[in-house]
Amino acid sequence: MTAERTISIRGLFRISRPINLLMVGFAQLMTAYFLVGTTNSGLPALQDYKLYLIVFSTMLITAAGYMINDYYDVKIDYVNRPQNVVVGKGIKRRVVIFLHTVLNFTAIGLGLLVSPSIALINFVAAFLLWLYSNQLKREPFIGNFTVALLTGISIYLIGYYFQKSELLVLTYAIFAFFLNLIREIIKDIEDRQGDRKHGCRTLPIVLGFRKTKAVIFLIAAIFVCAILVVTFKLNRPMIFIYFGGLGIFFSYFMYRIYMADRKDHFTKLSTMAKVLMLVGTISMGLL
């Protein structure tokens, strides 16, 4: 019994991606503290208990999304990363579905304690993550776009709730959206062997390896233009300096994408994208 419980706890830990959940919560708290600052009544944003309900509910929806994604991807994962398969091995399939349901309903309930609009956003996010795992991720681009959009919304949600610094928050939401969109496509390139075997139609399978890289470079160009437009509107010198410095690392990141041609290359690039997102989040403290 103890051994089974240990396996289940370990499986639950792996399937929920706690490090990623902490990054999501950290990004939202940083947004509230550094970009929003205070509520409309003048109190520090971090003193509003509803902020923590939003953060916690976002983390629950994200965890549920990881669970349902692993549930539907068992066969694909046995090809792409067999050593990391958890569903059916470390944790039973029916337990995964139960936890996915409980986490989503809890998150929607917490959202309702904040406001009906936050509850609705939580419901839509939970539904889209289920739809992504069940169907969208097997189609070209739309699945990548959906996950990236939800990542950006998780940042913008804080500015939306407090109704403050929305353009500034939007800058970081755009940053998170585009960088995550690139990362999702990189992951599709990395996983194309298993995806192809099980009938997925992701960009690398539909367009091919080289054309998918071209799509990434097109997205990167749009990303840079979008950041420039918003930062010009903000007219904050520190943001120009920061994004200029980050642009050097981003250029190196794109160069690595151009040179990559093996699975392990794209695995490292996916990690680099995560680091860029974390660095971007930390930069909020410079404003």
C-alpha cells in the first residue's frame, strides 16, 4: 500500500508539472506587484485577497490542462518520451479524469468568488484546454495558437481585473503569447515522430521541417513588430532598454532555431524559450 501511494504521489507530482505552475503563479503575482501596483482604492494589489483566488484558480486550470493532455497523449508519449509516461503507470487513468474534473470545477468556483466575468474566463480556459488536448493539438497551428493565447491571457487577466496599467500589462501578455507560440511549434517539431505515427496533422507534418522553421521566423518578425508598437505607445525608456537587451538573446535563440536539425536540439530550444519567459517576467521589477 505504501509503495502504491508513493507511486501515485510521484505520478501526481510529475503529471501536474509543479515547476510550470509556480512559473504561472509567479508571473501573475509579479504583474500585480510591479505593473499594477495598487487597486483603484489605493491599496497595494497584493493586499487584495481576490488576487490570490485568481492566481490559485489559474494554477488549478493549468494543472488540469496538463493532466488531460497527458491522458489523451499516452500513445504518442510512448513513442516520443516513453520514460516520462505517467498515465496508466504512475497514476490510474480514471484518477486523472477525476482530478481534472475536480480541479476545473474548483477553479471556476474560485473565479465566481472574484466575479462572474472571472468565472466565465476560467470556464472558457478550462474548456479550451480540454478541446486542445482532445482535438486541436492534432491540427496544424490552431492548437499552438490556443495554448499561446491562454498563456497571454493569464498575464492580461491581472490588468483586466484591477482595470489598471492595461497597456503595460498587454506588453507582457504579447511577449508571453508570441514566445509561447514559438515554443509550442518547437515542441511539435521535437515530437513529430510520435505525432505522425498517430495521425496528428501538426505544422511540421503538414508543411515539412523547413517550412515550419519559416513559419517560426515569420511569427518572430510579427512578435518584434508588435512589441515595438506597444512600447512606442508606452514611451518608457526602461522598457526600450530592457527589450533591446533581450533582443540580443532572442536573436541568438532564433539563430539556434535556424541551425537546429535534431530532436535534442529542439529539446534544448524549448528549455531556452522557458528561460526567456522567466527572464521576461523578472524584468517587470525593473519598471
